[in-house]
Amino acid sequence: MIDRLNHGLRELDFLARLAKATSRRTFLHWSGVTIAVATVGCGDDDDGTGPSGTVSAADSTATVPAMVSAGSAATITVQAKNSAGSNITTGGATVSATVMGDNAAGPIAATDNGNGTYTITYTPANAGTDTVAITLNGTAISGSPFTVTVAAGAVSLGTGDIAVLNYAYALEQLEAAFYVQVVTTPYSGITAEETAILTDIRDHEVIHRDFLKAALAAGAIPDLSVDFTAVDFTSRDSVLQTARTFEDLGVAAYNGAGQLLESADYLLVAGKIVSVEARHAAAIRDLLNPLSADFAGDDVVDPTSGLDRAFTPTQVLTAADPFVVTPIDPSGLPTA
Amino acid sequence: MKMNNLLGGLDPDLAARVLSRREAVMRSSKMAGALAIASMPVAFGLMAKKAFAQGTLPQPIIDVLNFALTLEYLEDEFYRAGLDSPDLDLGDTRTVFEQISAHETDHVTLLEGALGASAVDKPTFDFTAGGTFDDVFSNPATFITLAQGFEDTGVRAYKGQAGNLISDNTILTIALQIHAVEARHASMVRRLSQSPGEKGWITLASNSVAALDAVYAGEDNTVHLGVDAAQFGTAESASEAFDEPLSREEVLAIAGPFIVQ
């Protein structure tokens, strides 16, 4: 009886594989009873004759994300299959990927998960379109090359003090880009004093930006894309009012971020920068309304408490959002 | 001007006097503290309430706040005296100094409110610094010079204390909010200077008034977190881009000649 049962199970296994291989709706019968229905697809080129344990690149498949965000890892999972289209459940194949397009890289060796699957990870830095060719033992797998669309990624600021410094770095990138444009294309009627002040501020913001990038080193976020289409760089009012907005915002941002820092060294550096931002703000405001109270106006310094503003990162990023194209993911910022 | 007087000898008892809580409590009027609390802004009121609910602020924070309060007393009285002086014609800069004066008064009220009975008394000031600045309240140039020195010193003083407040987010944030206002004042006052081309920011450790040298000592530093920022511009622009702190002792040495007792 046992022998007969084992024979029956072997026959069932064969029929099941046959069913997959032929991609037909197949009724399995054993001892006159219908016990299973299999509807399984596989490659058209499959002749169904390969040994079950032999990897077939042409039959192996990959799960590739159609879209990822720049700066985020794209994770590709390759499933090795045999020529019958069945999953291989052991490792040992050589799988690699080559990225072409906007984020050319590779060949990137896959991680062998030991169970017939392989994991390939790459992190595109640039928005655009990538073509990812995947080979298994040197032969292209089914569906290769794959197309991955890279969206402008939400840039994660990271966590802890690094996130706070990246937050500052993002703002300094915005300010530096603005003043570089201001100095490159000065507004009509700009005075010598205004040129001197705006050039100084340009230099300071570039230094803040480059300094923070160097201090953050490998932890630094990538370059952000900015959009100043709302600014009329030929107009004194437009330029100086935008400058005022950025400087006041920078002051409020650093004031609010100080408490998020754990390191006294980082806090000191933030303090060294914020007072210079406040100096800028006062100078810009005085250009807009000379010898008035506006350099430390009641709109930014509470006339009851004598305190400048302190903004949360959410407030600041919301205010900066119209000027920053690259989405910023601040979720790793400390909250206290 | 006698250049050395501004940086002159620090009264050895000054620091202790400014920072001594015991003496402060002995000399402070509790009624004055209560009045200050009654009029202080909501945010700081909450902070003070929190502090009182805990019994008292930690001594190191009281020390920092009393240090700040002493500087604010100095600034507040300085601007009041200038604005009240019939001999001082501030001309079209008067609005600027009225705004600054109002902020310094606010800061005194804030800090007194936070400290309550722990607040130090207001010292007696001599803004001529023993005769060095005899015309401070009759000559706008001298008045502006001293204002610049006090504001730039104030910026450096708060910056130097931030690390000592890192354990108390509320007080740290308020200190930073005051710090930024002092920096706005400093920028504006610097640009009112009679010195041609004076900038709102500090280039290297230089300044146009030798008597203020101690105020700017060390401002030419360009290395932060081990990174020399001068490589991203020039020594001059990098020094402008970062303001430097002063220790409590350095600040009190600068303020010393203006404090009689």
C-alpha cells in the first residue's frame, strides 16, 4: 500500500510540473478522483525539458520597482527558476546588474539569499530614467533590461543631530543659491552699498553651505533643486523682500532647532551661524526701510517679550517649500 | 580716549557678585520679582511657572540667567540714559535706538520674571567708564561706539552660554531668541557707525575703534568642528560668516569698567 501511495505521489508531482510547463488548465486525476486544478503560466520559450535543479537564466525573473525616488534605495529581487519555470530553492548562481541611464553604475553583484532568490540594491542619485540589465550566470534573465523611473526623491534628513545639521544645510543651500543668482544678475538700479551687502551675504551663505556639507561629510544630503521663478531678479523690491523672508526664516529656524541638538559643539556652531543670519536680516530690512524700527521690527521681534521668532522644522519647511523642488523628508528630525 | 580702560582690570569680586545666588536673594526685593512676573509675557510666564513648580531652577541655569540679566540691565540703562539725555542729538537714528531700548527693557523684564527672587540686583553703572567716554551722552559718535560694543558683546555673551542651557530646552530657546535680537541690534548699530563702510558683520577681529578691541578678540577664528571655513571663501568672509562666543569671565572683563558696584 505504501509503495502504491509513493508511486501515486511521484506521478502527481510529475503531472503538476507538466501542468506548469505546458501552461494549460490541467486536471489531475488519481484513482479516478479529481484532486487538483493547476493553472500556471511560464515562458513561451520553455520547452519543459530542463532538469528541475538546473538554473535557467531565460526563465528566471526579477521584481523591479517601476519607480523609485532619487536618494532612496531601489531593491530588486531576482528569482532563479529552472527551465520548467519552477523556482529554484537553492543559491549559488552568479547574479549581477548593470545600470545605464541617469544613474549608470555597475556591474552590481547581487546578494545570494541562499534560497534561489538574489537581492540587488542600488541608490539612484539623479531623477530620470534608468535601464537595469540583469544577468544570471552571464545570461540575461527574463524581462531584462528593466526600466526604472527615478522620481525626484524625498531627501531624508537622517536622524538625530545629523538630521538637524542637514536641516540647516538645506536652508543654507536655498539661501546660497538665491544670493548667487542675485549677485550674478543684479537688479536694475542697484547701489554700490547694496552690491557690497548682497555680495557679502552671498559669500557668507556659500560658506555656510559648503562648511555644513564638509562637516556632515558622508552624512550630508544631496544637492537640492531650487525654484526661484516666483522671484523677479530684475526688481529691487522682489529681491530684497525675498532676501528678508529667507533671512528672517533662517533666524527663526536656527532659534527653533537649537533645542533639537544633543551636542553642545553643534549647538555652538548653530549659534555662530544664527547671529550672522540675524545680522543679515537687519541689514536687508534696513535697506528696505532705512532708519526705521524694521531692522528688528515688531513683525519678527515680539514687542511684548523682546524675543525673535523660533519656528519648528515643519513651519520652516512649509515656508520654504515654494522655493525647494526636491521633496524633503524631515521625519527623522528629533522633536525635542 | 584711554584705550586700555575698556579692557581694564576686572574687579575680582565682580563675577562673584554677579553670580552669587545667596547674595542675590538677600538683596533682591521679592515684591519687585512678583511685579515682574505679573507683567511678563505668556511664554516666559509658562517657563517661569514650570521652574517654580519644580521648586527652583538649577543653580547653573540661575547663574547663566543672572549673568544675562546683568548685561541686560547695562544695556537697558544705557539706552534709556541716551534717549533721555537732552544733550544727545540722535537725529534720524533716534527711532532705531528707541526700538533697541524697548527690547532691552523687555529682556530685563523677562529675565527678572524667570529668576524671581533669585534675580541679582541692578548694579550701579558708569557709562563713561571712569571718564574714558566722557561725552557718551552728548556725542552721538561715542554713544554709537559704545552701543556697538555692548551689542556685539551681548551676542558673544549669549552664544557662549548656550551650551550651559542645553539641558533646558525652554530656557535655551528663549536665550537663542534674545541672542538673535542682540545680533539684529548689533548689525544695525554697526551700520550707523561714523566709520565709513562699517559692515553689519564682523571682519576678522578688526574694528574701527581701538577701545573696543577686547570685544572682538578671537572673532577672526574660521575653524569650526575641525573644518576651516576659510577654504570656502577668504579668511575675511569666513570670519564674517561665523560669530564667536565669549566666556563669562571675558564678558565681565569687558563690562567691568562700566560697573561701579
